[in-house]
Amino acid sequence: MKKVLLGTTALVAAGMVASAPAMAAEKLSAQVGGYMEQWIGFTTVDDGSTRDVDGIDIKSDSEIHFKGSTTLDNGITFGINVQLEANSNAADQIDESYLIVRGGFGEINLGSENSALYKMHYAPSDFGIGINSGDQVDWALGGSAQISSGGYFRAPGGSTYIEPARANDSEKITYYTPRFSGFQVGASYSPDTLQDSNGLTDRSNTAGNLTDGVMFGANFKGEFSGASVGVSAGYGTFLENGTSSSTSDEPEAYAFGATLGVGGFGAGASWAHAENQTSGNGDAYNLGVSYSTGPFGVSLTYFHGENEGTYEQDTVHLSGKYALGPGVTAAATLGNAQFESASSTIADVEATYFVTGIRLSF
């Protein structure tokens, strides 16, 4: 299956290059965009430790995006997407960085980007700081809590947007079909779990060497009698695990989601499961309802996540947003997050917080 996918992609790419005139279009010109979020809030945290983090805090999240595209005379579009973390991030200063090829055949992404499993997933709308792969960990656990936030993102401990082995931005190639009668399918292949690396893929039977990742996604969106409906499903795994001959199977991830909208009202649900990972095994589900009218929106969401052997969390958010102008949105969240430790020696965590802030997109 792996060889068929790669061979088909190579033939498609070769055909596109061969058919493109040498000087068919304007040279690609990149534009600068992105977003900035600045939040201020009050939190009270009970975690059984001697630390005192109750009070007002300020947090930020910002990225600068470099995007550009050019369309050749044959109708094929080539583009780039490079996302720079605007806050210091020693582990990943450049987030996604990939090339785009788009045409009547669909779309190909090549580089460091999330897979089809992740990008085609549907989940409930949340108008505040975010609850599904969201920011409650920043207002509840922080950097020194006794419950570790390891295995939180891209895993059921904190999200239904998941990846096998949590390898979301590994170097990969992804193909998306055109959308036919509301349906679209995507498939990704990643040689290994490495991101921003040109090193050779080590396929030896060595502990920790996960290779030949395949991820699939499919979704449907349509309108029925004034109601908008969305349904998604996805699966991902790595076909080779260096430890599979002795102790471990290949990591697997599943995700399903559904959304419904009628007038300004919306509702949604999503579920995810991951297993055989070094961290981040478990189940997660997210439920939510929302209402939007004009520039105003309000949402009520619930998230349950499990990080097997570490914790379970239950979080509720009541959030609102108001569009002050083009690209300027004020938002607020009243939330409660409870993290129940899987260890009798580590205290549980409960946090209640009110957070408000401004989102700027440019």
C-alpha cells in the first residue's frame, strides 16, 4: 500500500511538472499574515502543593505566517506556507513549513504539516481560549504542577485532534481529493516522526524508531433544508516500530466528529482514541453548543480527556466573542478544569478561571 501511494504521487507530480510552461506565470510573491492573541485573567488553583498561583496572569500566543502562490497558464497553483512562532519557542520556532500544489486533481502538501487525519477532523465550536487542544492547561497546570502536562497536545489527554505517536508536523506528503457531492478524502505518508530534519530515515530494528507513517481522513459537509451538517472520520498508524518484535505494537490513532448548524445555532461532538504510544494513550470526547448572530457569539463546551497512567481531565467552558472590526475580536472564557491524578502520591488539580482578551488577525 505504501509503495502504491508513493508511486502514484510521483507519477502525478511528474505529469504536472512536465505540463507546466517554463515561463507561464508571475513569479511567486510571499505575503505576511498571522495572528496575535493577548489574554489577561484571574485563576484560582487547588493542587495540594505549597505553591501559590492564585491571582491575575497574562498569557500570549502569536504567529507570523508567510504565504504566497502563483498560478500557471495550465491552471495549476503552486504555493508556500511558513509559520513562525512570534513567542520564543526553543523546541519549535518554525511551526508548519510546507509547499502546496493545487489544481483540478485536488491538492498536495509537501513538507512539515499536520496530516489528513488531523486537518480533516470536525469538532464543536469554542469561542474563547479554546478547550479542545486548548489553553486550560496554562490556567490549571502551569509549568510546575504535580500533574505533568506531557502527552497533552495531539493526544487524547488534551484533544480529539490527534496524530499517531503525536507526530503532527513530521515531514510528510499529503494528498486531498477534490470535494465531490460534499465528500472529500485525504491521505498522508511520513517516512518517520522527525520534523524539520533532512537526516536519513533509520529503518533499523532499534527501540524508538517509528517509520512509514500513514494517516487517512475523510469528511462530508452539506446543506439539508436549511441545516448545515459536517461529519468526519480518520485513522493513522506507523507501519514499522523498532520495538514491535519484542514489547510494543505500532501506535494507532482514531478520530470521529460531527457538527450541526441551524440558523445561528450550532452543536457538535467529537471522539478520539490512541494506543501503543510512548505517551498519550487514552480516549477523549468533546461536546458543545453555540449561538452566533452578527458580530456576537456564545458557546458552552465540555471536554473529557484521558492520559493513560497519568491523569483524567474534565473541563467546562462558557465563552463569548464580539467582533470589534475586521480582524479584531474580543473574547472571554469562564472555565473550570479538574485533573484527577492516576497516582496515589500525586494530588489532583482543580482550577477555576475567568480570562478575557483580544485576537488580532492580519
